Amino acid sequence: MTPGALDGIRVIDATNFVFGPVATQMLGDMGADVIKIEPPEGDPTRRIGAMRSPLMGSLFLNLNRNKRSVVLDLKRPAELSTLRALIGGADVFVHNMRQGAIARLGLGFDALRTDHPGLVYAAAQGFGEGGRYFDRPAYDDVIQGLGGIAGLNERMTSSPGYVPMLMTDKLCGVYLAFAVATALVHRERTGRGQEVRVPMFETVAAFTLHEHLADAVFDPGPGAAPAPLGYQRVFGRMHRPLATRDGAISVIANTDTQWQRLFEVIGRAALRHDARFATMADRIANADALYVLVEDALSTRTSAQWIEALTAADIPAGPVNDLQSLRDDPHLADVGFFVRKTHETAGPLLYPGVPFAFGDSPGSIRRGPPGLGEHTAQVLGAIGGGSAAPASA
């Protein structure tokens, strides 16, 4: 198997739930040796979802491939010393403990940096240091609320609502993996490690405001009111999949040329000369009226017929997948998106594969999610350590 881009990098992963494990799984997919440190009871996600073997719940299986599991009870001084020894032989240490807890363990950055100057020390946090929310607990629901996501739904539907996925946990995990990889590049150039902090609130706030800061990007100066926030196009009542004769499709035209072709394809060529839809600014200002006309035309044919016609005209369009049809999407089958592996205890598994491609150092799924403490003896034996807490059954 071709080595991944992070082959030879060792990551000590003291994270649980979703945020941290998403990041460390990405690092593992790209070749890093990820050692997952778990308490004797294991990561809580081991108990979430269906199981074919004890403590191997489906959520855990989806977040922890390409990792080895070591059980350490950090309340025991000897096992805390073992963790310090593991960190000493690693390139990266990732944790999601709150500031007080990590300080009590003596595992803060300042406590480690002198002996380990090349260590990339990554903290998955809820809130950034220096703010009034620092060291509060944070989970996806809280951050969706604080980060403006639930409020965006309220602007659309008059009632706040969460996106029905652990969006901020997963998003921040991707940012954390990027931050660690970037710090490793810095270390390669300078020989120096550093502390990396990825706070969920600030990360999601930045993500939300990429388009929704809108015209308020122009600072009016002290005392003056900023322009209204929000990317207006996405708040229209017609900003949704459009109904066809037998269902709905997603369709979007952006450029003037695309809209001209769309009007032709749907049999509304006269709209090419309608002043309300002449430019992008005109179409945004009259978006609801525009999409009512488009949807009226789409109601005359089936979703499959429209997707065929729109695709032939090079107009972006596609079906509205539910979770089942997403899993069965023919394009994903074409590109080999899903990977089938047989796990030693969980049996046949279906994974989403590594979604990005590297020509020379591709990512891969080299090992399945570990049993609790499966690699404790192997890993600690390599550093001359004794046995740690027993794995739970």
C-alpha cells in the first residue's frame, strides 16, 4: 500500500465524542499512526447505535478507523506518567479537555514544551481563551445556537432550529485537522512545534459569516450602524428544492448566460427579455417571483426528465437525495466512494471512503476501529511500559 502523506507521524489522541475524533480520523486516513487514549469505560460513542460486539457502537465505528486504542486511567499517577511518556515520543498531542482539567493533569502546553520542543500541541476547545465563555462546556447544539445557525433557520421559518446533523462538531474537526497539518508544515520548516487551539464558537462564527456578514464587511466607523447582515438570496421563501410533476429537484443558475439557457429549456423564452430578471442584482431582488415562474414550468415534467434536459444544457441540477438514496447514489458508486471492510469483531462494514485524492500519497483505510484497549499491551510494550487499566468487556 502506498504510504500516505502523514506516514511516520505519530498522534496521541486524547479526545472523545465527535469534534476531536473527526480530526484524528482524518489524520489517520492520511497515514498518521493515531493512538487513541481512552479511560477504562471507553469513549462514550462506543455505546451509541447498534452493536455486533460489545462497546463497538455504530457511531464509534464511523469516527475511529485507522486508530489504535490504549486504555489509561489518568487518575492513577503511574498511568498519567505513561501518557506523558507516549506524548514524549509523539509528533502531535490532541486533546479536548477543559483548561482546568488539563492543568491538573500537568499536561498543559507550557508543562510539555520544554521537554518536547517539536511537539504540535492541539486543543479542541469550545471557546477561545480571553473571552467570557472560555472554559464553559460546549456541544454541537450549543454552538449551533451561539454560532447563528439556529437563528438562520428562525429567519426562514419564524422558529429557530438546528441543522439535523452534528454539523459544528464535524466542521470544527475538519478545521482542527487542517490546523494540525499546517503546524506540521511549520515544524518541518523551522524544527519547532507549537500550540494550536481550535475553538468551536469562533470557528463556526467565521464559517457562518463568510457570506452572512454581507455588506456589513464595510466598517461604518465608531457609533455608526452597520449595514444589515445576511446574504439575502438564501432567505427567499422559494429558496428550496423546486417541485416537479413527481417530486422535486435542486436547480440553480447563477450567470446571465445560465439563466438565458434555463429560460429556453423550461419553455419560458420570453423571460429572457423580462427586466425583472435581466441581471444578477435584478434576479436577487425579484427572486421569489422568478422561482414561482420556474417552478410552474417544472411542474409539467418528471424530475428525471428535467435533470436530463438541464444537464444537457449544462445547467446545475440534481435530485433531492434522502439518506437512503444518498447511500445509493450512482455517482458515488462510479467513483468507489464507499469502502467495504470486514472487521474482526463487528463483521462486514461499509465506510465512506477518503473523499479527496492525492496523486502520490493517497489516504487509505488501513485498520478498522479498535476495540477498547486493543493495543494497550502493544503500544506500551514498545516504550517499555507495564500493563495499564484492563480493557472493559
